[in-house]
Amino acid sequence: MERDALKRFLNTCFLGALILAPALSFAESPDPGNGTVVEILSSVRDDLIQLRLEEALATLEVLLGRTDLRKQDRAEAWILRSRAHVAFGDLDAAIDDYREVLSLRPGFRPESSLVTPEAEKRFNQLRAEMISTLKLDIQPADAVLIIDGEMIVPSATGTVAVLAGSRHIRLTKRGYDPLDEELDLPAGVEFGYQRQLFPNARDVVVRSWISGVQVFVDGAEAGVTARSDDVDAAAAGSLDGVLVIRDMPLGEHQFEFRLECH
């Protein structure tokens, strides 16, 4: 990219950041090999705002070589690296960065204000080659979704971006049989994912006229009824004792109630 074109691009992409940028700081930057990750990433963001692109890339090169980075921090470092490469006009390097980002954070999309139209176009092409989208329809709706061992929170629209290919999917919820399956997800498409978990247990509420009643289920003590905070129940008939037995397996059970001196 010619110098004049580069300047025009940088002025366009970072105008808002420059307006809001604080005064230049001459404080010593943290050591990317030993400093805290939060401090280093913050320093890189400052370098990008001040258009110190070479310094930002050099810092990120060292940071990405560290073995103690958490997944989310590594993804953030690749994102910042892509911004520097886009600012330099090196879209091939930026696409390599985006590939690393998507492998760690499939739902990532760059901010339009920080990329050129050509960079955004090439990112979308890469995303279509790497990412599949799950459209969720799960019952019960609050079941926990785990993909390749990582708990996933769906978007507000009920979709999840996932790396294409073979993925292990697990659904769990207390009181229901878990579901485990392997799916081969195609890239660039939205895949409808409809599943239903089946209950294997229920919570049982035991109420007694007075508190302190021992409750046995199938010969084993399940607990003792305690004074209820249920205002409606107390007003209706003075049911004073309550015991909630969690996750009782479905089927027939024998209950026994004991109270001293009764």
C-alpha cells in the first residue's frame, strides 16, 4: 500500500479512537514475556490507538509465544494482531490471524469500523469455510449445552456458531438423562438442532402437620420436615413441616414417617 493510501486508511479507521485517545503516555510498557496478560493487552490497545503498529505487533509476537495464556486471552491477542495487519494493509496476514481467532472463538466477527471493506469480505469468505451455525430447539430450554467439553451460551436468537467438522455435543440438566452425540457439522450453513431430554427423577415435597417428622424412603432416611416459610400453606391449614427430597428416581417408592412419642 502506498504511503498516501495508508495514511488515508489509518485516518479513516482510527479517527474515532484518536478523538477519544488520552494524552500520550511515556510510561514503560510491560514486558510481554513476563508482565501480566491484562497489562500487556492494554498496552497493545494503546499502541494501536496511537498508531504504533510495529510496536504492537512486536509485543503480540512475544505474547503469543507464551504458554500460560488462557484461551480467551489468546483469542484477544490474535484479534488485536489482525487489527494491526489490516491497518498495515497486509490482508493475507490478517486472514491468517482471523483463522486463529475463529478456531478459538467461532462466534467472532470483526467490528466494521476497524476493517476495510475488502478485509471484511475476505473474513466472511473465511468464516463460511470454517464455521457452522446451530439453530437450537432444546427441551427443556434451560438445559446446559456443552460442545467439545466447553459450556456454550447461545445467542439471544438461539443460535450457536461452531467450528465445522466432527463435534461432540452434550446436553445436561438435573433430573434428566443426559444426551451425548457426535455430529459432523457442515461449514457455511445453519443446522437445525432439535433435541429433547427425558426426565429420570423428580423433586418430591413432603408436608407434615407438625415439624420434626423423620421421613424414610425405601428404608433409608431422607430427612426431617422443618418449619415451612410457605405463607399460603400455613394460612390454609397450618401444615407446619416441609421436606424437599431432590432428584428422586421415577417409579414406585415406600415412604415411612416417624415422630418421637407418636
